[in-house]
Amino acid sequence: MDEPRTLGEFPYRRIRVTCRWCPHRRGAYCVERMQARLGPGASLDTVIRLITAGCPHPKAWEKRGPSQYPPWCRAAFEDLRHGRPPDR
């Protein structure tokens, strides 16, 4: 399966987001509602930025940090990371 780049290409009905640094920060979002809000052409980078806007460890997007050890936002799409479809 090719990696989706936009909401219109997202293969599942729900977007599940989790963070490795903040285990209590997780959520599930309806793809249809996100498409109605942002449009089907919205990139998944834009979606993850909007979802993690209130993160206590913000990441300098598209920039490499000074080192690998300070905490920065590690939110990711759960179902895409594992490569298996979510439970129905």
C-alpha cells in the first residue's frame, strides 16, 4: 500500500493519532468531517499540525532539532505506522 499524502487518499474512515511522548494524548477523528472542514486535498502534514496544535512539546516542522534527545512532538497516524487496518 502506498503512503497516502492527502485526506482524500486516506484509506480508513477514522484517523487515529497517538504520541510516544504523551501516552495520554491520543484521539480518533472522522475522515469525512475532516474533509468537510479542510477539503479532500489537505495534506496529512496539515492535518497532524492542526491536531497537535496544543502539544506541550512543539516540533519545529521541516527542521531538524539540535539533538535527538529533547522531547518534541512525536504524534503519528497510528494505523499508517503499523500498516494494518483498524478494527471495525
